[in-house]
Amino acid sequence: MDPRPHSPRPIAFAPPFIDEAAIQAVERVLRSGWITTGPETAAFEEELAAFCGVPKVVCGGSWTGLAGVILDWFGVGPGDEVILPSYTYCATANVVLHRGAEPVLVDLPDPENEDGFNLIWAAIEPHLTPRTKVVMPVDVGGWPVALNGWKDRLTTWAREHGFEASHPNQERLGRPLLLLDAAHSLGATLGGHPVAPQSDIAIYSFHAVKNLTTAEGGAAALALPPSFEADEVHRALRTLCLHGQSKDAAAKFNSSGRAAWRYDVTTAGFKCNMTDIQAALGRSALERYPSDLEWRHALCDRYDAGFTGWEAAILPRRTDAGRRGADHLYLLRLPLLDEAGRDALIDRLAAERVATNVHFQPLPLLTVHAERGERIEDHPNAHRAYACEISLPVHMHLTLDDVDRVVAAVRRGHDAILNDVSAS
């Protein structure tokens, strides 16, 4: 008999969930002979549009690629400003820097007015200037920003303070674009409705760790005002996702005659189209997504039950009278721990075979932003939230018993670290 103590199975942080239906969907596409952008992608776009409550969706190779082509479509460039939170992943700002524009980083609101890890309108408004071309809030962890009325507020602000349009699409809109970083929030709701229509464009991520995955990929849900024709914007963004080429492979294949191959390049676009292989994964996942969401809610409800009443913890925002999150992440704050204590807890949990993470390092902590002159001292609320935040596992392979085990390990490890500090 092995005398060593039994080692519990490891609990991973966010492994992808690929069921047999997804495998069969990909196999079907592989056997079809058409694997790049084609009918499967078109069908996925239509199904996502219905799910998101918008007239059109554009699928792409990544959230980042789509965000970049949308900024290009809106004419964002040098001298322009894009408002975004300092508490976000680097991609939110990277796409702005790539255009030569200025990311205007906004700290989290004061703790007494905070909305989870999200920005509120009162935090954004002081940073608006006539050079603001885009406001890009982030649904951190899947908790939706309270966007109700923001488009009207931006219109009023532009009318009263001036909006310096430098591109035809900026002139058509007449105000900053409300571009929602919804990478985490597919399935979240505002007032019982999908979040996308509250923005002008909402961009979702389908990266491997997301609630719905296509391995890599993303989708932009279009909810622009009537001055923009949805089909026209869809075509323009699709073109930008494929080098600015006027015909994609499917259009060439479905044409006939000796000029079928001929195409034009109307603008210097990029290469970030979605393949039909990715779309097949996405369609399969979208079909089961309502039940996946319910399981994620159940897992996070179990976390809430395990941590409610524990004075050492600040639980994440997940529901209120008008909103329901997508429970992409469970962002727990432990304010009795400093950053070193939080990291020590991560090590203790790893020793117990529980994987965790941190979301996110505020942007001024990253070299690329520090070298631009951004100071973490100007973002004290984001820094304080980050220093004690730990992200716990939430995924479709997790059981309720697993959650109980994580809760017990977190509480046990937290108390041990405080005891060690007291003893020293």
C-alpha cells in the first residue's frame, strides 16, 4: 500500500470546454472542403446577432483585431483621445497606441461609489475633451457597465462642449463612439436585455479561456444609430478584416467567368477574419450557451454562499436590480492582505493543487505605460483593488464540491498568512 497521503485532483483555472458536439461540428467543416471564412462564419454572425439583440455582428480572428479595425473605420489616429479604464487588460490600450492615438486612463471610482471593477459615468465625464473620439468602458469579469443613457449623455456633451470630427464617420455620429469592451460579458444583461444595444458597438472575445470559445476569435455587435446602415458597416468592417480586399475567398469561389478572381483593395486593412473552423466551434457553443451560463451562475452562487459573512472578503458584484453578469470571472478581494500576502496565498493554493489568477495589473504598472509617463500613484483605487484581488476558478469542468474545496483552501490560507504576519 502506498503510504503517501492522497493528493486531490488538480483544479485548473480556466480550461476550455469542448464537448462531442463541438468536435463533430469541426469535423463536419473539415470534411466540407471549405475551412476559411465562408457559410459557417456567416451563419454564426446571424445567430450571434439574434443572441445579442443587434441587427448585425461581424466576426473576426480576435477581439484585438476587431477593435483595431473599428478604430480605423472611425478614423482614430494621432492627436485623438480614447478614454478607457486603467484597470483592464493591455489589449484595450494597445489598439489605441497602434493607431498613434492617446489612451486616456481613468482610475476606478472611489470605494463608496464603486461598481465592482467597472467605470461609472461620473468618473469618465471629467476626462472628455473635444479631441475624445472614443469612450471604451470594460465589463470586467462579465459584470456589465451601467451604460443606460450613456449615448444620450455623450450626444449632450458633444453639443455643449464641441466635438472635433476629423473623419466622415465621426461627422455622421457627431459625438464620441461608445465602444464597449465586452470581452468577458457575452450573455450579461442590462434591464433584462443584452448589453450590446446600450453601446454603439460591443466587442466580445472568444479566446480559449472565455465563456464561449472558438480557440481564438471575437465578434463585434453593431448597434449604431439610424444614421448608419448596418449592412454597410458590416461590409466595411468585413473588408477591413481582410486587407481591405473587395472580395473574400467565398465571393471569388461563388463567382463565375474569367473575371471571378479579380478583386480590388480599397484601403490598407488587416488580416483578422474568422475561419469556418472557428465559427463551427462557436455555433456549437452558442447552442448550449444558455445552459453553460446557468452552470456558471450556480458555481458563483456557491462561492457567494461560502464567502458571505466572512468579514475578510469583498465579494464581486454579480447582480443588482437591473443587471445580471456573465460570471466569466470570480474576482474576490481580500483587503486584509497586501500584494505580497495575496501572492503568498496564490502560492499556498497552488501547493493544494488549486490554480488561481489575478485580473488585472493596472496599466500604469506595465512598462509600456510607465515609460509613457503614466504613474500608478495617479490610480490609487485601481492599485488598491489589484493588490488584494485573486481570481478563483470558474469553468464548465468545475463541480460544486470543487468550489467548496477552493473556498475552504482560500479561507484556510488567508488565516495562515495573517497568523504568520502576526507571529513575525
